Amino acid sequence: MKKLIIAAAAAIVAPMSASADVTVKFPEGKADSVYTVEHMLISDMVRPRAERPMPAIDTLKSVAGIMKFDVDASGPANYRIRFGGRDAVNIYTSPGENLAVIISSESPLDYIVTGSALMDGITELRQKSGEILKQYQTAAQTEPRDEAAMQNAMNAYNSLFKDYAASKPADPASLFALLNLDGEDFMTIFESVDPSLKNSALYPLVESQKTYVEKSIKADKKMKEMQNGNYEAPDFTLKNLEGKDVKLSDFRGKWVIIDFWGSWCGWCIKGFPKLKDAYEQYKPELEILGVDCNEPEANWRKGVEKYKLPWVNVYNPEGTTILSDYAVQGFPTKIIVNPEGKIANITVGENPAFFDTLAKLINEVK
């Protein structure tokens, strides 16, 4: 079946190559529709966030189940055909390429992209990783959650990309595989990439990620050092909702949870009910200091009100060193500081085990 689909995609591209660089075929019987297509040059994607332009947005219409658009001739680019919400066909192009997209289903979104070595490989990886993610979701939705199956799926997901990149060092899609790796896995595979791929469309993204991974490895090392039981939590001063200064050291003598969060972070919000339960259970010997990050101040204020956060809330503006001081790499990050002001635990992500750790730490000193 897959060979038939790819053959059909090739048939679409061939007669259209003179007039359209990308040809999209929608499911049989799909009425003509209007779609939003975003694109950005990869050279712009790797610019600092403050200097990065907004994606170019076009509104295109399919005719008789076919939609066409030209590839940006000025350099490699990323295109996203939006289908509402977060669903999108994701395409990487280079000038002169003629690609075909066959969409077999819009809901749930299912498609292939062919016409270049890069997109052929990405399609293969996306289909295989999609099956693994389904296994993960099934295990996560089981009551109780099947933690072992979830871990097995995560290991399989990582191995898929690692093995692909390691076995195909000259394949452009190996760069896409690298973008799905992190830590030492990323660094090891990066060193084995064939020099010919430096001219590939995705290489600037991989170089940019290398910088991030190097910082991440350094932060991981720092995070481990910070949890040795003797590391004093770096003091900081931030403004609360009333605009008054709040210092971490103001709470010396209490247990403190520093909750790094943002109203844009779904997992942060998901953890609020249990965090509220812990606050009620352990106060007044426990204080929670919610540190909002990476969003406008107005959004922070709305978030505190919307989610009715009963603890001390402060806003972390751009330009502070707090996130690097605490080696924060993801959200939420919760840090337990003991009454002596030393870091007792750092938990990244929404992990139910955090509350077991909190209970053990507080009860040990009673």
C-alpha cells in the first residue's frame, strides 16, 4: 500500500513540476476548501527570538481536491498547512524542489510527503514514531497508568531516531532524527554526521540545537550538584501582585516550594490541584512561591486569578538570571528548599512522585 501511495505522489508531481513546486492532494470526495499555509526561511528560524520575523501566511484554496503553491526561491524553508488547532502538515523545502503531499485523512490528520530524500526520510520516521506515540498514549490513559509500558515506548521512540541517524550518516533525514534527540545521544550522533550534510536544509537547525544541548548538559550537571543537600538556594527578589518586593530569604525557617510555571504551560496548570492540596496540608510550615516565567505580566495576573492560586505569586521579567541560577530547563520545575535555605529536591515536569518526596522530607524532620 505504501508503495502505491508514493507512486501516486510521484504521478502528481511529474505533470505539475513546471507550474507548482508543491502539490497537495486532499482525500477523495473532499469538497474544495480554504487553507492557511505558513512558511518561514530556516535562516530566520534560527535567529534569536527577539529578532525572528513572524511566519509569512497565505490563504490558499483547493480546486477539485488539489492545491498548489511555490517553494520559496530564496532559501530552505519550513511550510505548515494548518488544519485547525495544533494539527498541521509539516514540510521542509529547498529551492528547485518539487514535492507532493497526499493527505489520506484530515481528522485525524494522516499524510505523506515525498519528492526529496529529506522528506522521504521524514515521512518514514514520522509514521514509525506515530505508532510508538500511540502505544505511549494507550499506556498513559490506562487506569492505573502502565508506567512500564510508557517507559518502553519512550525508549523505543528514542531508539528509532538514534538508530536511524547512526546508521545513515549521509541521509538528510538523519538531521531530522537528530532534532528529536538530546543530551549525550545528540552529541554522539552529531559528531558522526557526514560533512556533506552541512549544505542540507536542516543543518542550521541542528547547529542551533547543538548550542542548546550543550547548555542543557551543563545545566543537568549543575542540577545534580544542587541536590547534594548542601547547596544553598540562590536568593532572589521579585515583585508580587501588589508590586512589592519578595525575597526567597524572607521565608527562611519554612519549607518552600519554588514553582516555576507559566499560564501557557498545560502541565503546570494540570498540577495545580495537587499543589493546592499539599499547601493546605502543610501550611504554615510550608510556603509556595509561584514564579511566573516567559509571558507578559498581564497574562501572569490573569492566570493567577483564573486558577485561584492561594500562595505567594511573583513575576519573573526578562533579563533576570533566576532560570540559569536554578538550572531550569523545562516547565513546570518545582524546587523544594528546606528551612535552612538549602535545596532538597528538584523535580522537572508534572510528576506525582514529587508529593511523596515532599511528604518524606517534611516528615523526616518532625
